[in-house]
Amino acid sequence: MTTYLSPFTFENGIELRNRIVMAPMTTYSANPDDTVSDEELAYYEERSYGVGAVITACTYVIANGKGFPGQFATHSDLYINSLRKVAQAIHKGGAKAILQIYHGGRQSPRELVPNGDVVSASDTIAADGGKARALTMEEIQDIVKAFGETTRRAIEAGFDGVEIHGANTYLLQQFFSGLTNKRVDEYGGTLEKRMRFPLEVITEVNRIKHQYADDSFIVGYRFSPEEPEEEGITLDDTVQLVDRLANEPLDYLHISLGDFRSLARRYEGEKEQRVKIIHRVIDGRVPLIGVGSICTKQDALEAMEIGAELVALGRELLIEPHWVEKITAGEEIITEMDMTRDNVIPSPLMRMMQAHPGWVAGVK
């Protein structure tokens, strides 16, 4: 019987020892020069001994794409050695290492980007309430190339793959969403045109993959299914996007959810679980990673039953770094954060959790 502990083999032949993936989580823990810190390396290594793959926190592909303080960088060859340390730390425990790559767009804090120049798909309101300006056509192409260059650096650094971050209201989603994309050129207007930028990024990442690596290098794509705003993404929009993505040269799709059980909201079809709807649209063309409030083995089994071929754990791996090993050994796990335990969490992230305890406590 296939379970979350069963091995999984991608179409490109790469095998994961099980179907549990560490979800990407921001750690705020890089060095002041945006290289990876020793604390962050220890954090990744600690969680690499049980899961099949580790997806890193998002890393920005170009200087104006930084979205968080303490985010390790990938936008220059100067960071390749830093990236190599991350890949090596993850490989120590036997997990596959996948680098998540992105641009923050209007979510980028003004103080973290050159000249405070926040950009987006269109002239819009930035996350800080100020203005974000529309990218020029030339700048769009520069960012597409930057995704490719970061992929090259990931290959050189020894990563097993990259995950293109098209979720969580960052730049790729800002182009796809009618709420934030008001362009009237070939990158805006119709749904097909709003897909263009993400699809160009996928094409460029794969072009670089074939130039510097082989088919064994993994390329995944993460997306958010819906936005609550009237002009935002509906699940009907996402169904069309996913149908297109499933035909692209991608090794997996990764749905970003707070709870894998959540139901469709803005959708003309039956209000089923989003994972179930998306899995039906994919129809076996590419594996789906499900995530969101997966804490127990029962949760993992249910996520697979609904339609996830791979299961991502986020906050639960902060709480239980050796979740897979404990489940395998039949040991008891905990599902609420105990701040007195040594869970090998970088101090900036620990301070963030102490300031916002509800983020990890009682995740169900």
C-alpha cells in the first residue's frame, strides 16, 4: 500500500526516499551580507535526516526582489559558495535539496530594495501603503533572465532542483491576478496574457536547466489557488492556470494553503476541497504537493487520500524536526510548540515566534 513513507520517483527518474517534503519557510536568519548563516545551516541539516526533500525559504533572484530582512540571496555569483553550503547541509541528512526562487514585487519592503524603488506588474499600492510602480518591458525581461541565472547558480551550487515561487501574492502572482495586473500590453488584460510572465519564467528556467544540467534537475512551481478580493484570482482562474502548467516541463506543482482541507470559495463548480479540485484538473500529468496544517500521520494520510502525491510539512517540522523518524519508529510526536525544547531553530526565527506565539502554537 502506498503511504507517505513510500518512496516516490519523479518522471525524470529521481527518487525521494519518502513522500514527506519540508515546506519552504522564511527564517529571517541570513548574515548581514545576505549569505547563509551557521544557524540556518544547522536548521536545515537538522531537518534533512527524515524527509524526502527540503525546499528552502524563498531567495530573491534580483536586487529589487528582496522581500524579508535576513533573507539569503541568490542574485549574484558572489553567493554561489553560500548556496553550496545550504545544499551540502541538506544533503548531509540524505534529503534532496530544492532552492525556492522568487521576486517579492509589491510585497518587498521599501527599505530593502535599491533606492526604495518597489515594483509590481502595474502601478499599485505596495505592502507598506506606499506606491509600487509598473515594471517596464525591459525590466520584465531582465527579471525573467534573473530567474534563469539563479537557476544556473543553484545547479553550480549542487542543488537537486528549484521551485519557482508563484504564490503568496509575490511578483509572479501579481502578474496573474487581475487585482494587481492592470496592464494593457501583452502581459495584461486577458487571463492568457496574465499567464505570460510566469510561463516565460518557466521557459527560461528550463532553458538554463538544459544548458547546465540534465533531466535529473527538478523544476517545480508553487501557486496560491484564490484571492479574497473581488478582482483577485478565483479558483476558476487557477484551474485554467494549472491546466496550462500541467502541460509545461515541470516536475511537480505545489499548492500553497493554510489548511489542506480548505474548501473552494470563489468557484463556479462544487465547493469541494481545493486540493481535490486541482488534483482532478492535473489528471496525472504531474505530481501535486499538498500543504497546510499537516501535523499528524492521520493528516498526512488524509492529504494523500484527497489528492496529494507528496505532502509538505511546515510548522510541524519546526515543532518536531525529526517527525519522519519518530513516526517511523512509532514514537509520540507533539503538535504544539514547546519553546523550552532545543529544536535547532535560528535565533531570529525563534524571536519571531516568541513575539507571535499563535503562529506555531495549536496549528490545527
